[in-house]
Amino acid sequence: MRALPHLLAVAVLVLGGATASTAQASTRKSFNYAVLVGKQTASDPRWGEVVRVLEKKYAGAKVFTYVDLDDVVEPVKAFSPDYIAFVCRPEEASPAFVRQAGAFNRKLENRPYGTAVWGIVTGYGPEDALRIARNGSPPTIDFGLGGMLGFLDALPEGVAWSEFMDRKSDWQEKKKGLPVKDRHDAPADHLLPMIQLVNGNRVDGVWTSGHADRDMWSVYYPESPSFIVARKGGLTGEIDGEPRGAIRSTNPKIYLAIGNCLTARIDDPDASYALSWIHSGGVHQYFGFIEETYYGLMGWGMADNFFHRGARFNVAESAFVANQSLLLAIEKRLVPGEVEDMAYDRDATVVYGDPAWMATVPEATARGAEHWSTRLDRTVAGGRIRWELTVTFKKDVDFAPESGKDLRPVFAFLPERVRRPKPSGKPSGVKAFHVASNFVIVQFEGEVAAGETRKFAFETEP
């Protein structure tokens, strides 16, 4: 059996059983990595090189070529991937393909849930995709830049500005070893300071909310004089329609378009916000919506998973966890009146980049900001494997929020593939759960106070 790459920080044998923390590991375990590429793309020497680099990058990699994705469902399912990298030319990475890729993942061993953490390796040109594929040294997100307030608590350093026009003087500052400081003396327009920070190659991660489109982000909400506009792989800051500064940054970073509409939608590569950040802004992993974000569970859920789960998940994993949370809510009808909205959000987002690229928030600061920690205990008795998930809450958590978009079940990857899971005894204080071949997800009941502990036990066959 294979372990997922970073689920076990500690594995201690105790009385015939094993105890494992689900926090980020310093040494990655082996995993299966599927590279999926269309035959036409594979035949292009430039894009074929991207495939070859990814195949050599990971010991457990295997390449699958296809004419139609459904042609390789069974071979990929038999391979049992932990990660899937779809290598696509930019014109291939259409909204229709993004939806097809998500549906493909739900046809594998965990159907109707997802099986593999996935992303699309692409760029404005093949050189961008090749740069992403070659990078094996992801940064920790030490310095963050927010085009919206929040999430600095998980980082050592950073700044974040309010995107609201009526609160434009508000911003936050985080310095090493100090708490987040709320300030109210922001510049009249923070577009140019943002650009200067990015161009200084100091920023490891950017996150934004507010109005946006396929080719631009509006700095303020709901009306703004300032925009970042994408054209032909370039990024330009504009104020009152006048170009004021270009973004040219080379250090590897992530971009999380958490609350933006459409920025990940590629209808025209020459007018793509996401591709321009990859090409000109040094972005190696980009998360965003291909649709309008009227519901938004996937965006805010991904952000919580990335910033507030103790550095357990990279960008693609954070999106995967949010998606499984949404699927649990749909299958179990946790909010019956919002099932249609949840179905809309199910395939509305995408991660561009290598899904196994482990850029995360630093564990040292993330532990202080996490909402809960998790621990898995594994024991063998009577020919069965018993698992116990222990969740220790560090913040007050409401598992019955007013809106379904705020649902945040507890999620843990399993350190091995499991067979025929079933609850161990009658679950107590649990509203819904699902145990897949490689993860467990649990929606507890009601409100839980900081300092409390909840448990969920299940059994599997050896």
C-alpha cells in the first residue's frame, strides 16, 4: 500500500498499532502521479518536453495519452493516482475542459467523490509550463500580499489592503514575531504599492477578492478607478484608464483568486488574467473561478484549507478538500435548499500548475492560526483495521452555519489505501461522514468550543 506524500509527520509503532499525526511531513512519502495529455499536445515537441519533465520529476509518475478523456478512465483508475497533472496548451484549457477534468476525477475509484488531487499544467506559452514542471523547490509562503483583508495570521510577514471602496483606508500589516496589526492609513490608492512589492520579488503569495473578469481584477469594490489588466501575457496596472506600471516578477509564487469571478476562465489566451500572472508574475500555482462566484464555497473553503489547517495542504490539495466538502454536502443534503447552488460551484474552479508542488504556509506560524488539529490512530485487531480520527479544536467552530457556503467538514487524507470501510460503533455527534479509499471527511454536529475534542472511528479490511 502507498502512503500519500505528506500526511504523516510522525509514525510511531505502539503495541501492534500505529499512531499518525495528519500534519505536514518534512519528508514526503511515495505517491502515484498521473500525467494526462491529449495526443495532439503530446506530439508537439515543446509540450512533449513538459510531459517528459513531469514524468522524470516524480518516481511514481505514469503518462496517459488520450483523444477523449473517457478513453483513459479505466487505465487511470487501475493506476490509482494520488495526483493528476493534465498537460494542456492554453487553448485546450477551456471552461469545458475544466468541467470535464473535474467530472473525470469523480469517475475513478472514489466515485462519486474525487480520487486524485489534480491541476492543469499550462501557460501562456510552453516555456511557462516547462518552467512550472521543472521547479522542484517550492517556497514556503513567508511573505503574503492580500488584495483583501485576512489570512495574514497564518504567515510570518505580509500586508493586506481592504478591497472595499468605503473602507479603502483600512489595511493590515504583519511583521516577524508580531501579531497582525490593523491600520487605517492606507495610501489614497494602493495599486502601485502592490505592484512595487510584487516586482521586488519578495512576495510568495497573492490573494484577492472583489470584481474581476477573464482579463482583469478591480482593485476596489464595487466601483474602482484602479485595475490590473492582462494583455498578451503581460500585466499592467491602470488608474483612471491610464497605464501606471507593469508587473514583472520572476520569483516563484502562488495566486489565490479567492473571491473573484472568472479570472481562471481561458476563452482567449491573449486576454487571460491567470495566464498573464503565470507568464509575467512568476506564478506557479493559480487558483480561481471559471464562472461567476455567486455561491463561492469553493473559493472560501479552499482559502480556509490553505491558511487555517496547520500547513497540511498545498493549493491543489486545498481545492480538492473544498471540493470533497461540497460533494459531501450534496450527497448528504446537508443544506437541502442549496443543493442546486452547490452543484453550480462543483466544477467552477481550477488550479493551474503542478498539483504536487508543495508550496504551503510555514508550519511554525500556521499552527498558531489553525482552527483545529487532527490525529489518526491505527490499530489491528480481529482481522480488522480500526482507525480513530481525533480532532482538537483551537477555535470556536459552528458546524451548522446559516449558509451552506460556510460548511467546513473535517478532512484527513489516509496514509494508505483502505478497503470496505464502515463506522466502528454508532457515530456520536456526527451529522454526516464519508470514508473513501484515501481520505475521511466528517461533518460534526452543532457548535464546538475551542479546547474541545471530537472523535470519529471506523474500520477497514486489511
